[in-house]
Amino acid sequence: MHSLLNVVAAICFLGVLSSALYYFLCLNAAANFQRTSKRAADPLLPAVSILKPLKGIDPEIYETFRSHCLQDHPEFEIIFGVNDPNDPAIARVKELQVEFPQKKIQLVICPQALGTNVKVSNLAQMLPAAHYDHLVVNDSDVRVPPYYLRQVIAPLGNPGVGMVTCLYRGIAASTLGSRLEALGISTDFCPGVLAARQLEHGIRFGLGSTLAFRRAELEKIGGFVTIVDYLADDYELGKRIAALRLTVELSRVVVETHLPPYDLRGFFTHQLRWARAIRDARPTGYLGLLFTFGLFWALLALLTSRAALWAWAACVITLFLRYAVAFVVAGSVLEDRQSLRFSWLIPLRDLLAVAVWILSLAGHTVTWRGDRFYLRNGKLTRIPP
């Protein structure tokens, strides 16, 4: 038994070491990202069609819509799309049209179910209504600053750039689940994106917070219909455009999303869907996350080594590095002051992340906006109620 504990303790030490190396990678990646200059807006920026597929009401949805109308971009239109003609989001779109009669705001009803991903099905049916060749797609709950369009469209003036995407921060509701979700976005997910950018010399995927691209590249990959059954549609779109030997640029613009008031069950359900989506999209990288759970490995080392001095030192160093990543990325890159106020929850959030990672390996079902699906090789199959 004593020998077995020593073996486990040694494995834990390797886990702590690999996590420390990962934290250093995140810190270096964040520093490199911040050294990239904010691109000056081109006075001859092209006209843009913003496509926003909707389903139901998100928190702060009207203010989210308004933020898109307040852009300082010279010419743009906003196209909203819903599958259900009785969707409650329609009333908010009509309210927006009344407040901004001078803006080009369209509402498209998308009655066809072209695949299991309703969002992408809507996008395919919204596209014919778009008048311009530069497109921006973002999730229904994404709120943007006034300079957003100018900044995300500018890189597409370079023909070698195929897509621009953005990091984002979550604005938590007052519930524990919502705060844990926001912490995960700012202190774990976004550092992971920056680390991938560093390791792969750029990114080869998109984030649903922003997908800016040209219509020509969308047509080259076969249009939205080619990804209409994929859960991680943002990832697939970026991956396929990158496969055209074009770069995907990570903008310095940071957008935000107001998170629902998740209870713990809602938090777990959402995290499990997200985890299984990443697992199917990037299986090797997802398995590699096992070597980044620093606090888990440090605590396990403390237990199996019978609180040896080296294990205490590993815990202190791991905690320091974990918080360094959180404060650099959340505080400096994302300017997420709210997550920093709840940073004392990071150890709980990280241990729950280990549980989610383990559970994500064991099944293939996900719940998305109230519907249940079977997920296999990134594609969704609806499970009848």
C-alpha cells in the first residue's frame, strides 16, 4: 500500500509539473497577445451584414441588440433570424426597429429545418437576405462596444486573412452557477485559446462570440449547410476557412455576454455540453487537458504523500501560478473586474472542472436550449422527447 501511494504521489508530481508548464505557457501567450497592436480602422471599410440567429430570450437581450445599432461603422445592416414565428425574441426585434428606424434591420422567418443545429439552419436561410459581401455572425447574447465592427472587419482587408474572431467575458448573474461559469470563461477557457494560439502559431477555429469573414470564403467551403448538423458550428466554420490556407485572426476587441442565473444543475448541464463539444472537435487537445488540472494534482499529491513538505510547496506554487493566469488574462486581457471579485471561487471551479471532464468522457448526450441530442463525431442527432 505504501509503495502504491508513492507511485500515485509521483504521478501527481508530474501532473503538477505539467500544469505549471501550462500556466507559464498561458502567461507567455497572454503577453504575446497584448503586444499585438490594435489595428487602426481603415476609412474605406466595406459595408457589413451582421447575422444574428435567435431562439428565445437571453438576459439583457434588448441592450445586446442595441449595442449593434450603435456601431460607428460607416455602413452595415443587421439581419435577425428565427425558426418559430411565435418566438418571443421577435417582439424585441420589432422594438429595435421602432427605436432605430434609420438603421437597416431585417427580421427573417426561417421555417425550414435544414439540419439538427437550428442556429446554422437559420443562418443558411438568412444569408439570401444579406446585401453585402462581408459578414459578421455572433451569438444572440453577445454585446459589443461601438468600435466593434471597425476593428473586426479591418483585418479582412488582407486577402490572406480568412476569418476574425474574438475573446469574450461573461457577466454573471447573482447565482453561484452563473459566477462559476463566468470564472471558467475568463480564467480557463480564454487562457486556453491564447495558449492554442501560441502553440499552433495562430488559431484554426472560430468562437461564437464573433465570426467575421467574406461571402466568397463561405461559398468555397460549401456554405452554412455543410455544418448544419454540427454542435460546434463556430469551431467548424473557422476550421474549414483555415483549411483554405487562410489565417484566422484573434481580434483585440473583447465582447461580453450576460449569463443566465444558472443553478448548479444548469451550470453542470451547460459545462457538460461545452465539454463534449470540445472533446469531439479537438479530441487530442481535450485529452491533454488532464495535464493542466494543477490544483487537482497538487491536492492529490498532498493526500498521497501524507502532507509531505514537497507537496505543500507544490500546492503553494500551483495556487500562485493559477491565480497569476487568472489575474493576467481576466484582469489585463479581458478587463473582467467582476470575475476577479469572485476569484476566491477558482479552486472550487477547477475541481468541478475535473468532474465535468471525467463525465464528458463517459457519454454522448447533450442538452441544448431545452432539447436533447446524441453527439457523435461532432454531429448532432435529435433525441425524441
